[in-house]
Amino acid sequence: MYSHIDNFLIYLKTEKNASPRTIESYQKDLFSGLDFFAGQMEKADHALHPADLDHRVFRRYLAFSQQQGHARTTMARRLAAWRSFYRYLVREEIVAENPAARLANPRLEKRLPGFLYEGEAKLLVEAPDLKSPLGIRDRALLETLYAGGLRINELVSLDLGDLDLMGGYVRVMGKRARERLVPLGRQAVKALISYLKEARPGLLAKAASSKTGEFGPSAKRSPPKLEHSVFLNRWGGRLSGRGIRKIIDKYVEQVSIARKVSPHTLRHSFATHLLNAGADLRSVQELLGHVSLSSTQIYTHITGERLKQVYRQAHPRAQE
């Protein structure tokens, strides 16, 4: 079983262009079930073969996960990982059928993504102090996230060659190496130009003059070549996803937004505000880089709730 999983992960990387994070998630989800399956088959985990498992074992696995108190989203994700793995095994003619395909996904509760109101988004992106290089960087970072609806990994991987500030666009490499052009508003372009001229050169100089890179003063590794990275940290290294989350947490606390805000909250806000202003769903789908329109349709629920709220507040007989 282990060798087949290893080959599957290689397949995801080389043929599906899956991101390292996606591959790590698949590996974790697949390995999480091996002990259970080995116990059910009364075999050592290294002696398991994919042909040993059938749909009844997978049904018991889901029941066991439920007994352990795992969330339905976790159960659905793990089942999806095993289903994908067996689909690969059928394709490679290692097994004759996909036992996980016969099971229905656990029914999930519909959860609407959190978003900021327009006033809150404005407060957040304008919070950084433009008198310091890091403040200038943070303003450009927040403006870009909100103006483009970027995923955090898309922001982290941005290089200078991806920016077309004259045209007001940024080239983004999304999931599964799908490329798209995302327009940026005037405020984001202005913030990026300011950052590239006034703050980034000084941060880059720190990387050139030290051997700490993004790993901090105590690290022993030499910094990578970063002359093409857009967003740099205080030591001149490429800013990480963790660093971006810390930056957002800092300004959320500063402007006293009393709920959890993540980089993805700005992406949700981007989509919600576009739809509230009359943008069509297909255009928002393209801007977000969603393959399926169903992934974008969740935002129609948000705008629907917004319409109900406006109605309840404005109609004279709504509250009677």
C-alpha cells in the first residue's frame, strides 16, 4: 500500500501539477486510515494491498471517524482522498474497481464564508503607517489581496514579472498551474508603485548584506535569490503565508474588528462586494479563478442574505 501511495503522490505532482500543500494534504489523509484498515484486515500496515479493501471497510471507516468525533468536512475530505487514490489505481490497472466510489459523501452543513463589510475592508487596508517601509509594504499587500481577490499562495508566489502596473493587471498562477490575469484598481496600483519605489529596495538590500534571508537572525542558511520576489519580509526574504497572516492579525487588532479575519476573508469580501455592486456571476468566477461555477455560487447566498437584511431594515411592514 505504501509504495502505491508514493506513486500516487508522484503522479499528483508530475501529471496533475498539484501544489506541495495539496500533496501533503493527500498524504496525511491517506496515511490517517492505514492503521484502521490494517486492524480491520488483521494485517500489518506494510502488508496491506489496495485489493484488500472493499466498500464495507470504507463504510466502517466513516462510522469509526464519526465515533471519534471528527467533523463531517474532515470525513468527506478523507473519503475524497481515498476515492482519488483508487481512481488512480483503476487507471493503472492495479485494482479492478474503486470501492470508495460506492459511498456517498457525508452530508455537510452549508457554511457561508465570512467577509468584511465595505467600511471594514477600507479601515483594514488603510491601517498601515505609510511613514515606515514595512507599513508601505503592508498597505500594498492588503490592497493587492483585496483588489485582486488573490489566494494567499498566489500572493506569496508573485514575482515582479507578474505585475503590469501600467495596464493595471497582475498575472496569477492559481491552482493546478492555471494562469489568469486579474485587474487591479487604482488604489492597489498606487500602493504597489509606492512600495516598489520607496520600500522594497531597502528590504532587498538587507537580503544582499546578510545571510539570514527569510529565516531570521538565528538561521544559518543562506538566503535564496530574491531579486524577482514582489513581497519581502523585514530580512529581505520572500514573505511567507504565515508572515502574511501575522500582518493581517496585527491590523485587524489595530482597527478593532471583533471577529476572525484571514487572507481568505479578503478574497470572500472581494467576491461579495463585486456581486453586491451588480457584477455577474460568470465574471466573478473568472476573477476568482474557479473552474466550476458552483464554487462561485456560494456568494449568491451571501448577497441574498444582504438583500434580506436591507429589506428588513427598510420596508415599513417588514418588522410588524
